[in-house]
Amino acid sequence: MPYRAILWDNDGVLVDTERWYFQSTREVLATVGIDLTEALYFEHFLASSGGVWHLAAARGIGETKIEALRQRRNERYRTYLEQQPLVILGVREVLEALRPHFKMGIVTSSRRDHFETIHRRTGLLGFFDFALTLEDYDRSKPEPDPYLAGIARTGCTPAECLAIEDAPRGLAAARAAGIDCWVIPTDLGRMADFSGAARILRNVQELPTLLR
């Protein structure tokens, strides 16, 4: 059965934001003596959704201080989002090519305020029928809830939907929801096992040819 709907992850697929989230988290944790390596970031953010604040707790840092660190990280991240170029090379052209042929939605685990900050400057939202953020479902990726909500919004069957992801937890969420997933690994995620993916792409620009 051909695909009728494409459900896109946001960070790392449409916009180059993952490195700025990593950088802002790393900078803040460094102030309390924690070295957040790319390997640790991958393990706690991209392979799972556990986060890294338990690393601070393990050093005896209290919840009040951890919350302050989290807020500082969010402020730094927002500053990066407001100042850095974000749209991944080729994304706009790919969306223009696919929009007439597919229903399309964004399914992200980003907070809505971060999502809105990102897309205030991208001009990408007009290509999509809907966008689901962290506040729109109960459990985040790798649970299936985000993609189950996305499937419902398309009005299509799971077999008619395709997810585009960049990280293991997104792939796991899509597969748990019963839909195919094509993965475009980022530099932070290239060490991952994507054996559950229906396809692994080198870049987003491959999509129009593969979907014809």
C-alpha cells in the first residue's frame, strides 16, 4: 500500500537544533563540574528520554539547584534558537516537492514554546497540516503516543503513514505505533543501531525520488 501521509520529526530532521540543545546543556552542566560528552548526550537524550539531570543529583546537587540549572539551559537554548540558522539544507525544497502529494504533520517531543521559537523564523509550518508537541500527548518518545496521535490526525491507517526520524527513540516510537520509519542519522546519532528502520538515508534530499 503506498504512503498517503508523512509524519516528520522536527529536531535533527527539519531543523538543525540538536547540536544547540546539546551545547546549551553541556555549558550549564560544566558550571557544576559535569562534562557532558556526545556519548552521554546520545545515551540519555537520543537513545532514551531520560535526560541528564540525574548526573547532577548523583553529585549531591539538590532539586532546587537542578531546576535553576534547567531554566538556565532553556534560556541558553532559546538564545541559540533565536540567533542561529536552523533549517537543514534541502528541507524547504523537499517539502515543496512532497506537499502536493501527501498529508504531512510534525510529531516532536519538543516543548511547544521551544517549537514556536524555532519556527518563528523558518517559514516551514505552511507545508504541514498539523504539528504535535510534548503537550499534545501523554507519554513522549520512545513510547508510541506521539505517533498514535499523529496517525489519528491524518485520518489514514498506520500502513499508509511514514515517519521520518533521526534518533533511536523516535524510531522506537514509530515502530511501536505500527508505522514504517525512515531514518536520516545526524552526526550525534550516527553511532546508533537503526536496524529497525525501513530505510536509512544519507540526507533529506533523497526523499522525493524514493517516494515517487
